Amino acid sequence: MTDSAFPTAPRPVAPSIAIYAAVVLGGGLVWYAARFHPAAMPPFGPYEFSWPIWLAVTLSVFWYIRGLRRLDAAKWPALWRRIAFFAGLGLLYAVTQTQFEYLAQRMFFTNRLQHVVMHHIGAMLVALSWGGPVILAGGPDWLRRIAISRPVRSVMAVVQQPAIAAVLFVGLFYFWLIPPVHFRAMLDPVLYQVMNWSMVVDGILFWTLVLDPRPKPPARVQYGIRAALAIGVMFPQIALGALITFAERDLFPYYAFCGRYFQSISAVTDQQIGGLVIWIPPAMMSVIALLIVVGNMMRAEPRD
């Protein structure tokens, strides 16, 4: 995006300061409740409060709403894209900053549900929203300068090369499920956050590349390559899901080590359900992505 794509009118400072103060104050209150009164935390409250997630979600919402107010209504994303933005952010927040996080650390299949939301469903909804220009229109000047800087553009040019994007998308999903790596990541708080953030960021980058509604140029790749990416990443994930589903021994001892939440579900059954979660929903998301790519291609074709 060029600078001309965003408003250049003077921006009021006082209301922004008030919103930022409310974000910090609200985050502080939630942190205090989660830290010192965890037993009183409702189901929609965080199991472990995370400032980066809190700030990423709340500021994205604020900048998005402010961006809509600054842009002409003719430049707004379609209503369904706006709904997709809030739904995607809501799902990402729900699996990381509610009591679901506790379940995701105590059962393999709920952990897989968490990552499918991060890497596929939530990330795809955010990508479908095509909310980047709106966020940059409503964000501070430093955010826009970073987004259009040469280092960021260079990194994006690399990670969104089709082959690299596909390898990262599938490879990260595989990597964090290598049993010793998974065991370490679930026990190490820092590595655990790296794992989760890598799922979200990589998912958004991949689906943004695939679901770009524009033809090439200005899109990075042609529609045919996007369709191939959508389907190509499906088969390795099906293979991984099948491998875990049909395993006859416990591959992920972390959950026995820390204690499963549902004691009536055995380790192998938990693993089988998790394998199906890896197998079926990602495959469905790839098919949906293919249909979206075909629809975008048909709308982009010149009409007589």
C-alpha cells in the first residue's frame, strides 16, 4: 500500500490517549484478577493472562474501527469481510485467553482444536477480512512506516514465495508435533508462546497469500498457484492426522505427565480424537479455500 491509500488529515490526539489508557487499565485489571484471584475467574476469563495477546487483539479492534471512521464508506470492506475480521479475532482470543487454554494444556485433542483454530479457522477468517488497509488507516503513523518499510517488504517477499509459504505452513504444523519438541514446548512457557504465535502468524500469512481477492498484479501469485497451494497443503496434513490416529501407543507423554482433564479418556483415545482433528477440519478448510480462490478468479475475469 502507498501513503496515498491512507488519510492525511490531522488526527485528534486526546481521544486516542484515552483509548490507549483504557486498554492498558483494562489489561491490568484482567491481569490482576488472573494472577491473584484465579479461582474467581469466569470461563471467559484467561487461564494465563498474556499482555502481547491482549494488546494485539484490543489494539487491532481499535485501529480497525478507527480506520473505518477515517476511510470513505466506498472504501470499506464488504460487510461479510468486516464480520469475518471480528469473528476471526474473537476465535483467536477465545482459544488463548479464556479457560479453554487450560483444557488445551490438559488434553491432546483440545490442544489440536486450539491449533486448528489458530492455524486454519481463525487465521483464515482474519485473512478473508482483508483488514490490513483498514487497520493501517486507523493505526498510528509508526505502524504504517513499519508496514511499508523495506525490511518488512523483503521478509514478506520471502515468506510468501509459494514454495516457502507451503513448506512453512505444513512444516511448522509438523515440527511442533514432533514428540520431544511438543513435550518441551508444553513445559517451557517461553517456547509455548513461540509455538502458539508461530501458528497464528504463519496461518494469517499463508491464507492472506492464498485468499488474496486481487489478480496478479498486484497480488503476489496467480490464481492457479493459489489454488494449488490450497489443495497441496491438505495431503501432508491428512497423512499426519492418519499417522497419529492409527498409532497404537502414546506418542505425547506430556498429557499423562501433567494429568489429563478427562480421566475417562485414555491416552490412545485422546490421541485418536486429536488425529481426527488434524485430519478432517484442515482438509475441509483447504477445500473451502479452493472454492474461494475459484470464486475470486471468476469475478476477476473480464466480462463481455
